[in-house]
Amino acid sequence: MTRVIEALRAALGTGAVLIGADIGPRHRSDMSMTGRHLPKALIRPRNTDEVAAALKICDTYGQSVVPQGGLTGLAGGANAGPDDIALSLDLLSGIEELDAEAATLTVLAGTPLERAQMAASEQGFLLPLDLGSRGSAQVGGNLATNAGGNRVIRYGMARAQVLGLEAVLADGTVLSSLNKMLKNNAGFDLKQLFIGSEGTLGIITRVVFRLRPLPRSTSTAFCALPSFEAVLALLRRAETDLGGPSAFEVMWPDFYRFVSGHKMTGAQPLRPDHPFYVLIEHQGNDAANDPARFQSLLEAALEEGVLLDAVIAQTEKEAQSFWKVREGYALDTLPEIVNFDVSLAVGRIGAFAEDCRARLAARWPDGQFFFYGHIGDSNLHITTSVSYAAGEGMHDVDEIVYACVRDFAGSVSAEHGIGTLKRDYLSYSRSAAEIDVMRRLKAALDPKGILNPGKVI
Ligand code: ZN
């Protein structure tokens, strides 16, 4: 046993520092499929003081530490190598306070997102952060990656929903900024350093979320449109007439044909031969009038030729079946799939998708390429399925997609983060000066480079 593990066991207790077979299979990899490793040790602190004590010891010994939450990340940010110590936030779980006057919810970082959402809704509030992995993703990881999800168009990314944060620095310093105020310009907004930096600058231990009122009405429709210009026209109309949709999800026709025709989906809301599909959702506070306003928006769009067809969900179950199409889990049944999460100025997404598809098809004429995403948030997802020839690898498809993103001045990561998966492409979306400032911040806060080394930069 190495001296760092002895020191950690002396400080945290033997049961909180696991090695070898005692480390369960869950902690060997996140969902990114960027490799499975048994970490050197797994530490399970029970509170902020123990996180601080553990980091102080690791810093003294120059021991690398990889923070782990729900392990649902898709970019490799939570993957630990054989020389790293994994630090699990699993035991820092629980709701600390709901302040109804301030409309805030204070939770520990290891709390599953869904549990935090339920704590808010039980008191009549909405915690708008929402994503498919809500049941296992933890709020600390959601913030470390600045997660996006389905309601960004209305409420912003994770960072827009946080008022306060507590984080532990590499040297064990506890930085407690548990602010509940909407306005606070007293110097630098330090919490934002830790949101979206994927555990490279500090480990988040507590979060103060900003809550909103629970919506009283939800209207959902599945629409068919003639062109990407029509998609943009519907988005603009929804913004002006409805005060903004709560979700605006676009599907290109190959995606819709494959997913809606698949038995895993079990729903085909509209005929599969239209050029574009949109799932539009509006949530409001006027239960008596919202559904009628939603319907008249769609009727006007139909009259103008912006819509070719549309179906409004009559029940919550029907709305869920629309979402099931958009979630597109049937794509996972295809061979050799690679998923992308990129961002582009909204007006250029249509042209980007055409160009990117053409570049991919030129290289792999038999490949299948699916475009879909949270287009109202400028976020496009792409799933590719190609049979690689000998000597080709998954990175060949990466290079084509990311080069196209660079040519359209987009971002190689919209909502999943950089991790290790996109690290080599960071310079496609960030200037040398920007990356240099990231390195300088890293050196200032973590001079020995123990926190999540090799991730992001
Ligand atoms: Zn997404």
C-alpha cells in the first residue's frame, strides 16, 4: 500500500478508501466508452471536510484525483486511469434546504438530479434543469459539465440556474459561496469557474439552485415542415406569440423515418415522408387559455404554409410518445455508432447539416447519418453509423464532423463537455489565447495539476 493511501485511510477511515476488488465495476468507467480501468483507489468522503482533507493529502503527495458523480457523462470527464484516485460524491447526497421566500434549493453535490427536482416540485416549485439521465446523474456532475438538456431554450444551461456553490480546491481550501441572491456583483463571480470546467479547477460539494414556479399548463405538438427556413419561422413565431417555447426539438427526415418506424419507439405521430419534423412544447401559467393560444399558433402556421401537418397531444401519455420519438433510443441498435453534440448559430444549422452530411457520404457512401437536436438552443446532435474499412477508425468520422464545425464557426461541444473525447479538437472552437487563459487559471488554482489531469485542456 502506498503512503498516500495510508494517509487517506488514517484521515478518512479504512472503509472510506477502497482498493482492488473492493472497488465496484461502476467506478471503472463513465458512459463515454473511452476505456475501463481499475483506479488506484476509490475514496468515498461523507462531507465537505472529508473532501478537503482528502484533497490536501493528495496535493501533498502529488496524487491525481478524478471526481466522480453519477458517471453518466459522455465525454470521458469522469474516467479514472490506473494511476488516479477516483473520488466519489455518492455519499454527499441529500436536500439541505428549500427556501420558499428566496425560491432556492440547497443540495449536496452527490444528490441525483431527479431527487432534487422532486424536492422542488413537492413544494410547488420547478427546478428546470432536466436531462434524460436525471435518475442517476448527480447535480455536482451536472454543474461540473454545465449540462444542457431539454429546457435550455426557456431557462438556460445549468450555469444559469445556480445562485450559489461550494467547492473544494486542490489544496483543500473550501470555497463557500452559498449565495441566494439574484443580484450580487461583489467582485468576481467565482462559482462560474467551477461550472463547466469538468472538475479540473475544484470539486463541487454543494449547490444553491434558483427555483421557478411550477407551470400550470403543458402543450405539446409534433409538426411536419417543408424546409429548414420553415423550422426557423415556426421558432420565431413561437417566441413572439407564445413568449417562447419550453422545448423546440428538430428531427431531419432520416432520423424520423428510422426512429418512428422502429419497434423500440412504438409511435409514429405523422407520415414519414416530410422534409422536417419539430416537437414543440409550451409551458405556461394560464391553464385556462394556454392550450387555445398554442392551437391557434399552429393553425396560423398551417395557413401560412410554415407547417405541412401537426398533431397536438391530447393526453400526457401521447406527449410522452412524442418525446420517445425525439429521444431516439432506437439509434443505439445500429452498428458502430458515434454520437456528436455540436453547436452552431441557429440560422446556419440547416446549411451545416447539408454540408456535413455531404462530406460524410462522400467518404462512406453506405453510411447512415442522423441529424436531430435542441435546435432552439443552437444544439445539433449527429449520430453516424458506418462500416469502417481496414485501417479506418472512429476518429476518422470525428475529424470530418469537427472540421465542418470549425468551418461553420461552431462549437465542438454544446452540452456534453470536452473530457478526453474532444480535447484534441478544443482548438477548433477556442482560440490560442482562450486556451492559454484556461491553462493559466488551471495553474493558479491547481499548481500541481492533481485535479482531473488530462481532461479538457
Ligand atoms: Zn441533448
